[in-house]
Amino acid sequence: MGSLDEIVLTGLTVFGRHGVYDHERENGQEFTVDLRLRMPLLDAAASDDVADTVHYGELAEQVAAVVAGEPVDLIETLAERIAEVALSDHRVREVSVTVHKPHAPIALTFSDVAVTVHRSQKQPAAEEPR
């Protein structure tokens, strides 16, 4: 396997209704997502063709649809769903997803709460010995 390069998208901010509390579901709030995709980019660099890489504009739209979509209780769950979207492109070998919830219901002064998950393509199961 060749070396893995990176595509990084940071600060994607989308309104969603995620959280454990009813008021979070009713009122909603902004969530910010950072993505780090690890994949080989040599083919894209050689061809200079967007078809040979992840179109980060389209990926941003897909991620925004997840954040704006079906509410979940935990940002851990939201991060997992976003990772699944990124890994749906077989060329993406690994992804790190950080979901920031800067308006979390914490009765103290803070600037951010975030969860980061690291996921990779599932390797095909080895065949059973005969």
C-alpha cells in the first residue's frame, strides 16, 4: 500500500437538534465538524481530475445533511454517523471526525466540548483455513 495523504475540512458549522435534553431537541443549536480523511492522493495529483479524489464540497453537503438530520442523544453517535459517510467512499482508508458542541448545557464557563472518533475501512475477513 502506498503512503496515505490527507484531506482536511475544518469548521463546518450546521444547525442540529442533538442532545439528551428535550430543550436541546426543541431549540436546537449549532454543531461544528472537523474531518481528516487519510487516503492516497497520487492518482488525483497526476490526473488533476476531481473524479480521482473525494469531492470535499459534496462530502460537506453529505455531512451537513447528517448533522441537520435525525436527532441523536450523543455527539459520539453523531460523529460515528459522519465517519460512516466519509468511509462510504472506498478510497478513504481512515477518517477522524471531531464534533464540537460549543453550546452544550453546562452551567459553567467553557469554550467548547468536542468528541473525536477515529475509524478506518474494515479489512475483508481472512478466509477460513481448509
